[in-house]
Amino acid sequence: MSEKAKSFDLKRISRRQLLGSALAVMAGASVKLLAGCAPSPTSNAEPPETSEPTSAPEPTSAPEPTEAPEPVGQDSGGGVAPTPRSETLILDWMGSSFSVFDSFNPFIPNGQQYQSGFGQICKEFLFYANLATGEIEPWLATGWSYNQDFSELTITLNPKAKWNDGEPVTSGDLGFTIEMLKGNSALMGGGNVGNVDSVATPDAQTAVIKLIDPDPRAHYPFICGIVGGFELVPEHIWSEQDPMMYRDDPPVRSGPYTLERAIPDQQMFLWKKNPDYWNRDALDPEPEYVVYRASPMADSAVEQFKRADTDLACFDYANAKSLQDSGYGNMIIETAFRDPCPRGFWVNCDESKGILSEPKFRWALAHLIDREKIGSNVWPIPAPPAQYPWADYGFNGKWEDADIAKEYALTYDPERAAQLLDEIGATVDADGKRRYNGEPISLDCITWVAVGEPEYVIGELLASELGKVGIDDVTVRSHPLAVFREKVLSGEYDIASINVEGITFDPIEFYSRFQSSLYVEVGTLAVKGNYQRLKDPELDTLVTRLTGMDPSDPDAKDVYDQALAAYFEALPEIPVIQTTYPVVTNTTYWAGWPTDDDLYQVPLMWWGQYLFVVGQLTATGA
């Protein structure tokens, strides 16, 4: 780890530099949402066609079939890319096919294909949070600071930074981008600057951001946290363009690779190393070319991986394990990195939902979940039970409290569940079925994954356990993602088997999603959050208190603990298991991949942090 990275180690970070993360803005709405998890039910465009990186692929789902790419060049030696294989890193996108090949505008719907390499090796961010190690790396910027009352945030730019057309990256670019977003509400990303009053640029490397309301977390959006973060663009180009129409093709950004060409009929983006990259002293990738391509069908993908035609597999864990067990040795299966979002259930807490609005009923559901069984037998990779609504990263431990976790233990306890049901009057009648307020209990559990996929099976197991305690009218339904989102946004659901929304590094991101101020009635789209329709005055008060507190202030910990207890008391989202997805890489041409023993960086190829994985790879000489 470099000395520069060490200075931002979470264990040593200064009082006013607590590590935060960028929160991606939902496409078409100024709503903060995590983006490293399963496709978000609250984004209004399905991946990979969202202009903002609001959702990430669900690796346990089968990729959409595409034709296996054929060679498109004469110098590829029979490979899938039109470049020399030994000089080319080939990465397969495990989601659906690419659709945007001639636009690199991140601020408009369908304006970019961010997971095509554009968001990973072409664009760069001011800071990068490494969730694998708990460090933060200054990049286009060198640091941030606040004034005494957190009404001004100062960001200092790296004087070496340059765009790939040779022009310097300056504070003027940062100020211009913020003002552009502030001045055009139709542009996506504006939610990141809603609290900005003005930006002053006293010199080329300094931007002083005056805030409307004091905010000790105003730096969070400027860090590439989960998938991405605030993106600045070159003023000398964008100031001459209509940002609602500009395609930025080919893109002018600051990263180590530039677009060589997009190849739509091959579902491929080809990037070439920039010999004039500004930060080669810190990052000098060995691959001369990087190819991001949409995955072929599963059978073809396995065969191409065996031939080392690709360096990153897109097929599932079962296929990967089978290939490894068959004796194929040039591969690594990394399983150590957790998804930021545990799997879990969302519960519609609206008063119109009857028994669902009872916190004790939600706790009855929590006690009917056999987390050990699910983690051992349902999830493809062994996964531990989840107690907290966030990933079990070591640095998240500072937000946890053993006494609170003990008091609100998420244990499998059907007897306790039955007792809670009795306490709220959902007693068993002579026919062995429970009723609430004299009416039969009927529940609908929805999910977006296909029948037989883990989240669907988790829903079925909950339905089975409910049947054992006298609630047998429970239907588990799989909906297309667009339909699922509509149901969640409109509140027309009872229980959703999906993922807990999780956090990056600060639980206020999680707790603030349930504010009563975000509540809308069932039937009205909840475009700003609180998809569970929770009304909890105590949690509201605690979130308000936390909002004005420096999260690194020792006095804040007690308020965070109170908010944790209030969340557990209400339990609008129920954690089930920690989430682990495998990353399968090929070692024939490139070495230095993240492994379980050396997880030096987030290993997910659609995250902005993948820049540092590409920079770590070395050629094997094959």
C-alpha cells in the first residue's frame, strides 16, 4: 500500500475526514441508493441500460443469451478480440447485453454503458473507497476539509491530473460540473449537489463548496464508493455543448485507457492504453488493450474460458466449480468479497396492510427464518447469517453494538414467533388457522428472480414456516424486474424477498431511508425512498439528530446506537444472510488477480475500483 493510501486508512482518518462513500442517484429521480447489490427495484430502467450505475448484476441469475463473438480482426490469432491475445485483457459482463455504443453522457437516460469499461478504466473519480481493505485512495483530488461549522467543503485537486486530450483537470472543471447539474434539474446526478449553494475556485487546484445547510458528510458523493461516485467532466468541452443532447463520443476523460472502438455486432468495447496517461507513476497497467464484452451463452462461455479466450468468467459458481474439479488449473475462484447488501425481506408497514403494520408480526417473520439452513443449503456459496443490515466488513464493526444485537437477536425460533402472533391477537382457531381481527391472514411474497433462484427459494421457505404456525395462505410470486419495481414503488406488495439496502460506511444512509417525511400512501409512487411505508417518530428524531452531527465525533456513537435499536424495534427490512458472489478469473495470460488470500481490491469488474485490479495485473508471457 502506498504512503498516500496509508494516510487515508480508516483506522487513522482525521476527525473531519471520516470515510464516506458515493451514493448513486436513482435513474430519473434524485434518490440515493446503493448500487453494488442486486438490480434495484427502485431504479426506473433495467440494467445495463441505466445511465446512472444504480444497480449491479445478480450473478446467480443466468445471463441473457447472446451469440458468441467471432474474431473481428486479422491479428487476433483466432481469439475473440481484434488484438493480440497476449496484450489484451478480456472481461465478460455477466449481465444482459450492451445497448448503448455511441454515447458516453452519464447525465441523461440511456446516455452511457457504464459497465463497458467506460466507468472502470476510462473515467476516474476524485477519491476511491476500497471496501475490501477499508482504505480510501485520493486520485483526481488530494484531499478535502471543512470549515468549523461544516458549512463549507474544500476539495483540493491533483495538479498532475490531465484529461486524455492533454488539457489539465482543474477546480474549474469541478465547479462547472456542479453548476451544470444545479442549473438543469433534468440532468441525472443533480441529487448529489442539491445542498450546494455555490462553488468558488480561488486557484486551479482548489474548489470551495459553500453549502446551503451545514453537512459533515458533504464529501461522501465525491468518493467512488459502491460502483461509482460524482463524475466531473471537462469544462472546455462540455461548456460548448447542450448536456441533454451531447453524446461525448469518443469520451474525453482522465483514465489510463481511451476508446479504440465500440463493436455493436460483437457486443464489445475495445479500449487502448493511453501512452500519455497522467498518473503512470502510480498506475501503469500492463495490458495494452482491454476488452469489455457481453457474455456469450453459458455453454459457449465455459468453452471459451477453457480455451483462455477470456480472462474473466461470466458463468455461475456450479459451472466454475465443475470446471475446477475436472482438473482445469488455470483459474481462481474468489469468494471472500461480500456484496454490500445482505439478502433479506422488505415488509410493507403501511397501516392499510393490517397485520403487516404490527412490529411484533415483523419480528415473528424474523424468527421464522432459518438463516443457517439458507446460508448452507440455498445460497450457492456458504453464507453466514446476517444480524446487522449491512455487510460484515471489519470496518463496519464501529457501527455495531453487541448488547443491542443480543437484545434483538435474529434467531430461528418458531415458538417465539407463535408467541408473538398470539400477543397481537393472531390466534389459532379450531381449524388450526390464525386470524387477525377476525379475518383470515393472506400474504403475498414477491421477488424479481426466476422460480428456483435463491431469493425465490428463501421466500418459499418463509411461506412454509408460516404454514407451520397457522398462516398457510402465503403465495410466492416471481415478477419481471420492471413489474417488481412498480409494485415496490407503489406499495402494492406485502413482503419482498430481495436484499437489505445496506450501507457504505455510515448507517445514516440506511436509517434515513425510512423517514416518515418520505412516506406516501399505497398506490402513490414512492420515488424518494421509504418503500416500506414506515412511520416511526423515534427513528425520525434520531435521524434528524445524526444528520447534524459529525459522524466521527465520539458523542455520535450513542445516537447511532439508539438509531440501531429503533431500527430493530421497527424492523421494516429483515436481514437474512450475508451475500457472497464468486469471481472466476483465468491465469493463462494474466496474473495478479484478487484472491481469497490477497483481496487487495474490490474484484467486481463493473465497479469503478476495478481500475486498480487492471493496474495490478502482470503478463504471464503465454
